[in-house]
Amino acid sequence: MSLLSLPVATLGTPRIGPRRELKRALESYWAGAISEQRLLEDAAGLRAANWARQNSLGVTVIPSNDFSLYDQVLDTSVMVGAIPEVYASETEPVSLKTYFEMARGSQWGRQTASSSHGSGGYGAPAQEMTKWFDTNYHYMVPEFHRGQTFRLSSRKPIEEYEEAKALGFQTRPVLIGPVTFLKLGKSADPAFQPLSLLDELIPVYVEVLQELAKRGASWVQCDEPCLVLDLEEGARRSLLHVYDRLAREVPDVKIMIASYFGDLGDNLDTALNMPVAGLHVDLVRAPNLLGRIIAARRSDLVMSLGVIDGRNVWRSNLSTLRQQLDPVIAKLGRGHVQIAPSCSLLHVPVDVELETGLEPDLKSWLAFSVQKMRELAILARALAGDHDVAESLAESQSAVTFRRTSPKIRDADLAVRMRAIDQAMCRRASPFVPRADIQRKRFGLPAFPTTTIGSFPQTPEVRNARAAHAQGAISDEQYDKFLKEETARALRWQEDIGLDVLVHGEFERNDMVQYFGEQLAGFAFTRNGWVQSYGSRCVRPPILFGDVLRPKPITVDWWLYAQSLTSKPVKAMLTGPVTILNWSFVRDDIPRGEVCRQIALAIRDEVRDLEIAGASMIQIDEAALREGLPLRRSEWAAYLQWAVDSFRICSSGVADQTQIHTHMCYSEFNDIIDAIAAMDADVISIETSRSKMELLDAFRNYKYPNQIGPGVYDIHSPRIPEASEMKELIALARQRLQDSQLWVNPDCGLKTRKWEEVRPALINMVAAARQLRAAS
Ligand code: GLN
Ligand code: ZN
């Protein structure tokens, strides 16, 4: 049977290890507890286990070079020698020390006057990090400059290919394609287009491909996810150009171009015209793509069909997939098809079998990377006509049906409430101007009121107490007492230094999404469902499997306690529906917008309960609103519509005199300013200190009427800003907005900082606001 079976690929697998072994090894190495050699041995062990696991599960197109000690984009920068001068490495291949300096910064790095990293005295900072497309994985942004040259500076793809081969695995090495790589990069000179470096870069890729071919690689996977973006004509031409050259210069290796995370849309012709041997498409995000491809493709093109969702955790219906794919394979021809997940399995957790705490039915609905590989292998056999898998197909079908029809995921009362959502529920009683007037009289705040974004340092003591409580080592009462003491101390301190609007400090929260998910029905949590976020950092996204309900108030007691300690207003602190949605694995049986509105109703009830309890200011954080934007512009409006609606559902059920705040982390606002204005929060705080307030231009140009707290200090750095610096930033804000609109606050929450940093910084911030008041 296996001879007839279709090739099964994974495109890439989680590299952290089933129990986050990579995290442990990296952090031990950084702490000086293990040697470089030991780290490299551990990493090799993880790779070997990964290859063996895929092989035993029936994956036949096994990737290599999908592993990384930190990030695959950083690996590529190092491979081609795109190493900014501040980290300049004398050694070649680039040392691990340089690699981790680029990833994490250094206290000992060299400073050069010409570098773009001029933040005095701290050694070289890490390279910038940003989101990998619309995932929650973050990559290190490559840096390019005019006149840049490239040369092969790390042989990682070649070494890992050989390593696998020595273990008996013929692999398909994975490279980030040159066009996507250049497009992901940045330059200190905004007028400079990194894509113009393409011809410089090509020889390095040629060299890598030649070396791989020489050692026996017959296929190489080049990831070009830029194919799912809105591309300018130049980028399309670049794609055609580069693969034309690679195909001509290295004719003995076949290239599989991998597109993923969306439809090829208007890049379809480009994708089909690249003279390569194979093309991978994401048929989960773009189910209709296949028909267009079948109609237009070259007959010799090998299609890799991404049919199992690599971005979510649900089991597939293999029976349906078999029925859908049978005619497709007949059309494409058996020799021209591979099956695969929609994208690399990097974005899902490793193995459902490690979950011992999930309810059995929920567990039976899930597929993590191991289960997804198994699904692919079964599907391949089914498509080859192997009747032995009939039972597995039936089982997968019933698991999916069981989930979709389970009473656990549906609540009849909620359905009624959802249908009753109307415009009135999405609108405050009065427009902003009269509301602001009422609120001004109610609060009597000074000009440039000072506040913070919510969290105070999560010290080792706070974390230890939480861990001890989770393990049962301290009782509920002891834990509660500890948290109350922390909260009381934070409040007293805020009063002492003279902040105007206080917060309780969020000491009771493990994470801004998990904390709410744990108290809402419809969410489940894993023990080992880790997904890499960046470097050694992993997150365990909540699994939003069913209708969202709030069985009881979540934050009201904490707010009441905090407010009982002070006569100044304490802002209540909530996470918004869009952020909860965007940072979870979400059910796929109803539209995301509908799930979001369900969460919004739950948060709306919380907002109402807070108001009834006496809260006069309520902040609803939407840290992830901007990052949830679809990759294609044409889909923005639909997303923003339900995202903004959801925010309004939760924020509009209060009286005019209740002040609604929101907070957004670093975001570009220019292109979504209408949506921000439509949210109609009374006050929005945003991250602006590093942009020198330029992000406020969007608000000025729009004549944004509501109040804004532009961050005046960078909470990502341990540096303590002086009052004078913050005054300069506020002056820049005043050039753009009315004084009556402005609040003074840090860029974001302070949970990652130390009290030694937070105390002087906030004292300086209050001083800055006071000096401005005195002067105006
Ligand atoms: N209230 C949250 C905090 O202060 C907001 C964090 C965020 O938006 N990332 O930590
Ligand atoms: Zn933030």
C-alpha cells in the first residue's frame, strides 16, 4: 500500500520539544549553567527525536533546517551574513555569542557611532522583534542598508541536512525564500528598499542550494509566504526573477515554494509562473484556491495541498477530506500531489496525549502536531485506496460531528441574547462631548492627569506565591491575604507619589487573557500545550471551544477591595473581547466575529457589575486589536466592523458619567484611525514614547476628539527616564493635540519591570505633569 500512498509533508514542526526541553537548555546556557557544547547536543537530540517521530508517524517528506535555536529569520540573517555592525563578528561561521547578541542584546557589546542602535552605554540592544504574519510567533527583524553585501556565513541548512542524513533520514531542507526574507527586513533609511538587494543575495542562495544538491538533497522547500500579501508589481517581478535564476543555476535541485496563511489572490499568476517544481498552498485559509489552480497550472507542477489546519487545534474530518480530494487527485495526477498541513506545525502545541487534565470529550476533539501528522498519514493511505483506514476515517468523522453537535458548546439563552444585539446596545447614551463634560465635573481631575496602564511588577515573590498556590503549598486564604497586601502596598504607594487615577496592580493575574478565560465558560486550558512565541518564550493559548458565558463576576471583588483603600478613583481593569479572541485557539464551527461578540456580552456584564459596585472608570484593554488585522487589505473592513462592534457592545452599557478607558500596545494608527474613533472610548492610552509621539499624527489629522494618554516612558527598557525627557515628549504631544485631551501615563503595563525601576520613573512622571500644570 505504501507505494501508492501520496507523499506526506509537514513543512516544519515545533522545535521546543514536548516538554519545552529547548527552553530549559537555552535558559541554562544563558545563565552559564551549561556549556555551549551541551546546548548544541541537546538541540541535536531534539532534532533527532523530531525526525524520528515524523518518520514513525508516517511523514515521508521530512523537513530539515526547520529547527532553530532562537528564530528561523535570525538564522537566515546569519546564514547570508546580514549582521549589523554593532554585533560585527570576527569569526566565521558566526559564533553563537554573536547569534544570541542579535537575539537578546548584550551588556558587553561593541558600540559604534554609525550604528542605528544608539542607546548609550548598554552594549548592543537586541534586534527588533515583530509578529510573523498574523501568528503570535515573533521573529527578529533583519536589517539592511544601501550597498549591503552578503556571503554565506553559516552552514546551518547544510549541516542539518547532513545530520539528518547520517541518522538515515532523507530530508527536504527549508529555507526562507529570498523575497520574503528581504521584505521582512527593515532599513534605517526609510527610502531604501531592501528588495533592491535581491541580486546581491541570490549567489548565497545559489551556493546553499548547490551544496545541498551536492550532498544529495533532491528537493528544497523555499518559504515565500509573502505570496499571500498585497504585493507591489516589483515584488512579483522579483519572485519570478529570483526563482528563474535559481532554477537555471541549480537545475539539479527541485524547489517547492511554500505559500501559507492565506489565498494567493492576485499573486496566483506569479505563483504559477515561477519556474519551480512545486507549489504549496494553504487550502484551509483558501479553500477555493484549488479550483483556480487546477484550471491554470502547468501540468508538471507538483502541488502540495495544505489540507490540515496548521494554525488551530481541532481534529479534521478525514472522511470529508478524502471525498473532496479524490477528484482533485484524479485531475492533478497522482505523481503530482503531496499532502501537508496548511503551514508549518510550529504554531500548534506538540502532543495532545500529554494532556491529562482535559475532559475526555474535549480531548477527543483536539489534534496537536503529533495528531496532525497521524491524520495526514491516514489521509494519504485513504487516498491511495487503502481500506484498512476506514475505521480511522469513520472515527475522525464522528469526533468532528460529536464536537459540532455537543450540548457543551452551545447555550440556548446565549443564542437568544446574541440575536437581540442591536444598534442601541452598541452606542453610549450621549456623544463624547456632553459625556466628557459630565465626567470632567464628576472627577475634577487636574490638567494632564496621571495614571498607569494597570499592572505593577510581577516580582519573584508574586510569581512564587502564585506557583505555591497552584501546587497547593499555600491555602486560598494565605494566597488571598498575600495578594491583598501587595495590592494595598501598591495603592498606598500610588497615593504617596501623587498619581491622580490609581490601579490595583493586577497581582492576582497570571496573564491578561488566561485570567479571564479561566473564569469564563467555554474556555479550556492545557498543561503542556506550549507554542513558541519567540526565542525560549512559549505561551499556552487558551482553547476557546464553546459558547462563552460569565458564570459570575470576575474582577468586582478586587476592584471593591482596591477602591476601599483610597478616595482617589481606581480604574477597573478588563481585557477586551478582541484581545481574548486573538490570543486563543478559537472554535472553527462558527465565525470569529460571532465568537467575539459572545465574549463581548460577557465583558459587558462585567462592566455593568463594576459600575453597579461603584466603579467610575473602567479600562478595557485591546492590546491585540491592531495585530488581528487580516493580511489582505480587502479583508480589513469586515474585521474592523466586528472588532469595533464587539468593543462597543462591552463598553456601551454604562451611564455617561462612567468613564471608559482602553489601551493599545504599539500600533500604527494611520490606517485604522476611523475604527479607533468608532470605538468611542472616553480615554485611549497608547504606546508612543519610542516613536517620539509621531503616532499621534494620525489622531491630529483625523481631528480625533476623545481623550488620549500617549505613553511618555518606554516600559520595555530598564532605563529610568528623567522628568525633563517626559516633558519634552508631552510638549510634542501638545503640538498635535489639545491640552484638554491629554493624559500622562507610561507606554504599557509595568508587570515586566522591577520596583526599583518603576518607583523613580513614576515619581519623575508625576513631577513632569506637575511642572507642566504649574507652567500653563
Ligand atoms: N492592563 C494590562 C497591563 O497593564 C495591559 C497590558 C497590555 O495591554 N499588554 O499589564
Ligand atoms: Zn500595552
